Amino acid sequence: MVTSQREVEEVMLELLPEQGGWNEDAYLWVTDHSTRLIEFSDGYLEVLPMPTDEHQLLLKVLVRLFDRVVDSLGGMLLFAPLRLRLRDGKIREPDMLVLLDARDPRRQNRYWVGADLVLEVVSIDRPERDLIEKRREYEQAGIAEYWIVNPLNRTITVLILRDGAYAEHGVFARGTVATSVLLPAVAIPVSDLFVAA
């Protein structure tokens, strides 16, 4: 018996939990068997948009610049897709994740359970996800440094965790150099980054 794609989709929809009813195990199973970027938030799945050419070029340049520094310090840098578990019921897939020590026990095979630095390139479909929601979530998870690379206004915001809350290390715009507190050797000319992409 030949089954149409629509019939397969209907059966799958009947088997899968409704939004709000997902658990972490079901989420992990789906993401283990998917090529899409999917995040998990308290019972809900959020399918992320396919990255654009500009998004990927920005990330490529940034990974190259950061990786040299991180590697020289004995750290570990990886990039999406890789799951980052922030707490029970909350798993994100940052564009870039850094641990200062490659042997850090938070680095696990299926997903990391923390990071020292994360970076997000703002998605044009829903900028508030990266600018507001993830800022709050990474702060609550104790991520020491959060970089927000925003192609919409061509800025890089670097946030540092101080006394449990993010403070701006800087909002770096055209003609300035974005710097890291955790990785002092990282210095990224903002204009050059956006021209490269």
C-alpha cells in the first residue's frame, strides 16, 4: 500500500504531543532525528528559521576569530546546531558556545549544560528572541558573557554577568572595535565584520 506524504504527516501529528505538552525526552528524540534547529521551552517547541546567507557569513567570520583565541587557551568553541540546556525545561541552540576549559564537565556529548560565553546573530524573523528572551534566559542560567550580533542595526552588544545580572560591557557600532572581557585577545572591528558578510 502506497502512503502519501500527507497521510504520513497526519499520523505523525496524532502521535506527537501538542504544543505545551512536550517533555525533554520527546524534544531530544525529535531533534536527534531532525535537520532543523528546534529549541525547547517549558513544553513548547520553537522551530527556528533557516539561517540566511548573511547570518552564516557573520557566524563564519566570528567563529574563525574566536576559535584561534579559545583554542590557544585550551578552551572549546562549537557552533549551531548544538543544544545548550539552561535548566529543566529550557534548551536553546546558540549560534556559538564557548567553554574556557575544554575539559569542563558541562561539556557533554548530547548537549552542554552550561557555557562561559554564548553568541547569537539576531534573526530577522523575531529579533526579540535574541535581544530580550535569550538575554534573560542566558542571564538566569549564569552565562558569564553574551554577545548579540545584530545585522539589523550593524552593532555588537557584549553583556557581562555582574552580581547575577547582565551589564553592558559595550554596544559597539561602525568604526569601533568589539571586545570581550573573558577573552581579552578578542578584538573585532565592527565595520570590517559587517563588510565581510
